Amino acid sequence: MKNLLFLFTAVILFAAAAACGQTVGGTVFEDLNRNAILDPGEKGVAGVLVSNQLEVVKTNGQGRYILPVREEDIIYVIKPSGYNVLIDTLNLPRFYYIHDPDGSPPLKYPGIAPTGPLPGEINFPLYRTDSPDSFSVIVFADPQPRGKEEIDYIRDDVVAELVDHDAAFGIVLGDIMYDDLSLYDDYTNVLKEIGLPFYHVPGNHDTNYDAEGDRNSMETYKRHFGPPTYAFEYGKVSFIVLDVMDYKGRNEKGAPQFDGRIGPEQMKWLKNYLSHVPKDHLVVLNMHFPIWTFVGSHPSLQVLDRDTLAQVLINHDYRLALAGHMHMIEHQYLTEEHGWPGDKPLYQIICGAVSGSWWSGPMDTRGIPVADQRDGVPNGYHIFTFEGNQFHEFYKPAYFGTDFQMRISSPTGNISADSLRNIEIVVNVFDGNEKSVVECRIDGGESATMSREISTDPFFERMHSRNKELYLGWINPMKSVHIWKAPLPENLEPGIHSIVVKTTNQWGQSYQTARIFEVVQSK
């Protein structure tokens, strides 16, 4: 029966391929001797998904698949749980074959070299491994170096503290570069030292700006990292990478233009893939532009066709969306209020940037820019822990300890007694959201619940004001969704006082910090 089903599927695909003129077949196999070649005695792996960026098929009992191939295409295996794909010397997953007979058009940064005719077979090696239901993942957003010096910042500020980390793998949510795509080799040579496979997402600054529109806009990205749209599976989680940059070319002033859009072809691929994903698995979307942000509604800030995306995801109750781009942290439960239709909110986390405020600000004692983001959050990355179809996460500020999860930004220093009525306690809970509980105690007294308010962070306002010349001209303090406030008592006596703040997130994790300040007698 299974062979008949495979034959029936093959007939349909052959018919579909008639329009584009060719098909390819091959075997997904367990590579016992790890030479990446299908040798006699090595058996195919049944039930593995293979895609051509549009159709998604499952291997038969002998590990065989067949797919139509377009003039330019990428054929790839979707890594199943319990197996790894080939990992190269740069710790980059090599799970794909690029078919581009003539290669990329001439571009400033080289794309795909001509691949020549389609080979007779495209085989994909797999390597059996443990795939526990509980595992952790490192998530970077926006490393975004402008030159070799900033790659050194990534090396010394982030990579050095992650060497030999026990995560299963890492994900980079786009803007791997800041326009200079010649730096990919330097970047990957540094990142490999973490010792983990890293999957990459395309960002708008990873674009070939000299491409004529969207079609050839990711040629250099593809040369280094493979397909801009793909999936892989680990435990009971399906990780999906989407290219949401719809490149419109340059405007009359020479600036690159983008809309945030998944588009009909990617949406069809996503629907085809999700038809194979068990309903009790967690679906994690990884993209550069967020689906929605409170910062604004410009097409280059969010995904415009999110209503269609909601319909594609409608049958999956366990889902999470991860994004970068904003260089701020936002947690949202998206509903119709945010243009997300239906009665199932989507949890989205816009992750903090490795580069923070684009590697700007005063230098610290190591000679690395402080790079606090516009919402007052230190630059850094997220650590996600998945357990079955559930997860929790925390934000790790680079260079600081894991307990540094918030900052009391006000009050500070010495305060005159007659100004107490105008002073608020202001706390930036870096990874906080609407489900966080934040409490403060003054001088060991009773705890008081603080209120969340969309506001700028006084700490970053002071930092920026003192160091304006060290920031890029367009970097200014921006309102944040993770600021908590409470009034400072007006009757505090002159002298030393303490504030202790405790925050507890939706997963029950608690963190605490303190601040000492002095009330001085008014003159």
C-alpha cells in the first residue's frame, strides 16, 4: 500500500513537473560512515520530508522521494527529530542542493556559481542522534556588524561567553550583516567557535541591493546559508524560517525599499509543510520583520499579509513567532486589535539585538561599545528552553550575569526633599510583558505592586544625552512596553534609603535588584 501511495504521488508530481520540464529524485539515507555519500549497504530513511521550496513530499519505505524542479530551485531535506543533517566545518547545516544552471546575475557581492545540469539524483545524508523533548536554543537577533571591528565585538562580547554552551543549536533572526555581505566569511569563522550548529534567517540588511527587485535579492545569503525559506524539527517542535522581506529596489534617493510580506508562494509552501506537522507539536515561526509592532505601521516594520498567515496556522494551537529588526524587546499576544484575526492569540517575541544600538555608545572597560538598545535594554540574546510543546525563555544581557534582568532607572543619586513629589520609581524589566508582576519595597516596608506603562527609560535618556556624539544620528530613546512605575513617597526623611524590586514572569521565574539613594535637606 505504501509503495502504491508513493507511485500515485510520483505520478501527480510528474504531471505537475511537465510545465517546468524536469524532476529530480533521490534517497534520504542514514550515513553510517559519515562520508556524505550513499554507499552500498546504507539504507534509506522512510517518512522524511523533502521540499523544492513549494511542494513538500515524504520519502517512501526505501527513503526515496521525487520532486519537480524549476529553472532555478533549491531542493532540501527537512531535518526530522532523531536525526541531524550534515554540519560543515563552520558549524552551518548543509541540508540542501542549489540548482541554478547559469548561476546568479552579476552582483556586487557574489551569489551562486553556475551549478550546471541537474544531477541524476540528489541524496541527503542523515545522522541518527538523541532528540530529547527537553532542549535549549540560543536565539540571536541582528548581529549586524558594519566591519571587521564589529565582528570582533561579537566575538568578544557574545561568542566568548557561549563557547561550549549546552544548547542544542542556535538561530540568528536576520540582519546577519549591515549591508557589507563580504563579511559573511569573517562572521561565520567567529560564530563557529561556539561549537553549535546555527540556522540563519534572512534580514533586510542581508539583501543584494543591486538586484532588480525581489527575485535575486538573496543570492549572497543563499550562497552562504542555503534556502531563505525552510524548516527543521527537534523534539516536538517544528522550527520554520520565513523570508518576509519583499524587496522593492531602491527609491529615487537610492535607499532600499521593503514591504514585510510572506507572499503567496511561501504561504503555499507553509501550508504544504504544516499539513505534515502533528497538531500537538509546537510551531515556531522565525522571521526578521515582526508580524506586528507597537512602534508603527510602516510596511517595512511588520508583515502585511498576517491575515492569510493566521488562516494557514488556524489548525495549530501551539505556536510561537520570533522576530528581530526592531533592536528592542517586545512581547505581544496578538489578537484582532493587532490585525491578527480569529479567536486564538499568537504569542510573538521581538528579540533583543546582539548589536544593541548598532554597536554605538561609549566604550566599556574592554573597548566594546555599551550598545544599550533604544528601549534601555543592554545588547544580548535570548535562551529558549523547550519541553514537549511548551517553552520558557529569558534574555541574557551580553557580559552581565543571568540575574541582571532589570534596572531601577529612577530614583538615582541625591534627591532634595522638596522634589520627592515629582519623582517616580521607574524600573525597566528587560524581558517583561503584560503577564509580568513587578513589586517594590522601600526601606524594607510592605511590597507595592508597580504599574506597567509605555514610556522611555530614564537611564537611556541620560546615557544618550551625555554621549550623543557616540550614537548614530538616528538613534534616540524610544518608548518601551516593559517599563514599570510607582510613586515615590513624599514623606521620606533626609538620609539614605533603599528600594528593592522583584519581578516574576509568566513562567514563575523571579528576579530581584536593589537601588540606594539619598534624600537631602532642601536648601
